[in-house]
Amino acid sequence: MAKHDNEQLYRRLIDEVFNQGRMEVADELVAPHAVEHQRGGMGDGIDGPKRTAAILRSAFPDFSLTIQDLVVDGDKVWARQRGGGTNLGSFFGHPPTGKTAYIEVFDVVRFEDGLMVEHWGVPDQLGMLAALGLVVLPGRPAPATV
């Protein structure tokens, strides 16, 4: 069995599919039987990451993910990223705001034989909606007085 550089495979997925919008690259990096575990994920298989990237790039044409921390542990890649861009398209059913916003995204991806076979993701979706002014978060409570 060939040893694969899972870090480079993951970086390629982020850079080429999500940042550049080269959806065909997912065909090389994602297994047809890949499982999406992210709540609200866009489905299993090769088309899941393609749909996710297409939706994000439609809502944020300049969408980018910047890897801030990355750890490889066996067949898994763990990454903390900053993602976002300028909202020029519909997002979660809301009209474009024209605002630029970024959030934290945490991913865990498992690779097998050079292909992504599982993904767990935690994007700060509420934080993005708040940054775009689409929801108002409650203020912090006043400090208790003694």
C-alpha cells in the first residue's frame, strides 16, 4: 500500500476546490463512498464537497479558507481555519449584504489510500450570520455588583 501525504491532500482540497473553485479536483481527492458528518453538510460522496464549495463561492465569490493550524495524526488531519469573504450572493436564504466577514472553521478529515473518506466540520455559522448583520446576538449580561 502506498503511503500518502495526508497533509498535502488536505491542503490541496482546501486550496484548489474551496479557494480556487476547481471542483473537478474533488474527483481526485474524495472517495465516492465518503461520509459527511457535518450538521447541515451538503451530502456524502464526491458531490458533497463540490456542493459545499459551490454554495460558499456563490454566496461569497471571493471565498477563502486560510489554514491557521493543522495537525496530522495517522489517517486524520485536524485543521483550524479562518473562512469567509464578501457576501454578494444569497446566504441561508438571505439576500446579499455586501459585507465582508470571516469565521472560525474546525475540520477533521480521514483519508484512506489517498482519498478523503470521512469529514467532520464545525463552522461558526451563527457567527457568520451575526457578522453579516442577519441575526442579532444578545448582549453580555452586566457584571454582578457587590
